Amino acid sequence: MKSLFEAFVLPNYAAWHERVQKDLKGESFEEKLFWQAEEGLAIEALPVLSTFSAQALAFDPQTGQLNPYNWLSMPFWEVSAGQEALCNKAILQSLNQGAEGLLVRAQNGVDWPLLLKNVELAYCALGILANDSNTLATQALDAYLRPLKPFLLFSNPHEGSLSKPGLTLVNVSTTTEISRDIAEALQTAKMLLQHTQGETPQAWDFSRVGFSVRLSNYFFSDIAKLKALRLLYAMLAESYGADFSEKDAFVHAQTSLLQSEPNSNMISNTSQALAGALGGVQALTVLPHEESVLGHRIALNISNLLKEEAHIGRVADPLAGAYFIENFTQKLAEKVFERLTKV
């Protein structure tokens, strides 16, 4: 018995293009069926199966199942000296409501033991935003945490290294030139590896460096940016002989409050967080649309809903095989690679 699909002939590109031209009735093929993305990238909107092959999903041959992918929900807290007890209460509440980590920017003089009182650090990811204004605060945390656990350091190689944080994240710029943003981040990551681990690339531990990306309201561009970043970092590691794949690349994403009206930011937070989840981030920070208890709860719930009700984390890659995204990611990666080869 023949299968249903045998009754249909798979068209080649030439036949498909000819048919589409007739259906367009004189309209421009490029204007109607290509999306002009950033940096002049022309993304063909419709696939021809004979010219497209999806990337393989994360399949486990031992269990015969797809390996699910998940991310850490990491709410953001900015803490000044004297606010430790109040922030500690809010932090504990967020952890009880589903948060799996904390992203903290602390000013100098913060009492870290008080701020992190009753926080089970063995089960909680801790990210620290470090910059020139709070280097002393970060060093104080480093001394406090050194015997307890490693932490994520959001920094750059020019600010000096602390006592071996678990992971240092390179900030990825957010401009209209996505390929330049990614290329510069990869160059910075390479410089950081060299700065902290020596001059021998074959000995570098690529898992000790990750990336932090600011999300925008450009949904598809953000997804392609995240996927291309992970792909190219894995390629960089593999070029030096490291056993490292895309799923090993740690990428954190944070939403951006780009609207003047709080409720508009709440809506854009949702679409940005969705782009981050679909792009395969390992940690997600959703900023509260307003500074209130409700604002922080809604921000955390956006991530919770994407996990527990949309079930995005139940599959290895929700967009694997999606022609438009795969095509966009591939062309963006090629553009980044072109930039890197010119350096």
C-alpha cells in the first residue's frame, strides 16, 4: 500500500519558483517573498523542501527520547547599604515563588551575609553585575563566597579577575548591527580566556566563559542572534580541539524596558522573554515593568508561565526545523564569520 505522501511530487526549486512567479501576476518575487532583515540580510520566507535540511535535535539514543532544555529564572535586584534586610525578604519570597537564581548589583558597603541570609546557595544560582563603581562590593562578595560556591560574574576582562568565579559572562552589545555585536562578543570572550587561562588555546576551558544578551522588541532578530551566538562560540571552541557543543554555551538574556508606559513594558517583557526562551538561553532575567511587589511577581511569573504552561522547556529546541529561523540564523552566522575573518 502506497503512503499518502507518494501521491505528491516533491518540486525542485526551479519548478516552485516558476509556479510562484505565475501566482504573483507580475509582482516582484523579492519584495513579496523575502524579508529584509537587519544589515541587508534577505531572508526567503518560504522553503523548498528539496533545498532545506533542518538541524538535528538533541536525541538520546539510550532512552530514545529528546533531551528537554530548561533555563534558570534569575530575578534582578539592585541593593544599597542599609537595604539588605528588606531585599533579603523579597529575595526569599521570589525563591519560594519559583525563582532559581538571583542577579544582583550591589553598591559598596553591602552586608552580604545579611543580604543572603537563609538563601540556600547550594540550590540557587547567583549572578553578580560587576563594574567600576562596585568592584569593591564584588570583591567583598568574592571573599564571602569563596569557601561556599562559585558564582556568575557579569564583567569584562579589563576589570580584573576575582578568585575564579564559576563563570564569567561577556556582555553582548545591542545595536542595529547584530553581526558586529556577536563578533565583538566572541573576540572579547577569546581575550578573556587568554587573560584568565593562559596563552595555550588547547588548554582553555570554554565552559568558564559565557555571554549576557539584552533582548529587544525585534522578536525574530533576537532569536537568530542567540542561536547564532551559541553556534559560533561552539565552532570557536571546536576549532581549538575542545569537546564543546552549542548546548554547552552558557547564554544569559535580560529583557529591556523600552516603553514609557509600564503596562506596555509588561507586554514587551513577555515577547522578549519568549524570544529568549526560544533562542535557547540558559538563564533569563525579566525586569519588573514597575518597581512594586506586583511588578516583581509578574516579571517572575512570565518566566514561570513560559516553563510550566507553555512547556517550552519540555523539548530540546522548539524552533529546530523552522525554516525561517534556521535560514536567518545561518545567514547571520555567515555574516559574523565574514567579519571575524577580516579582523
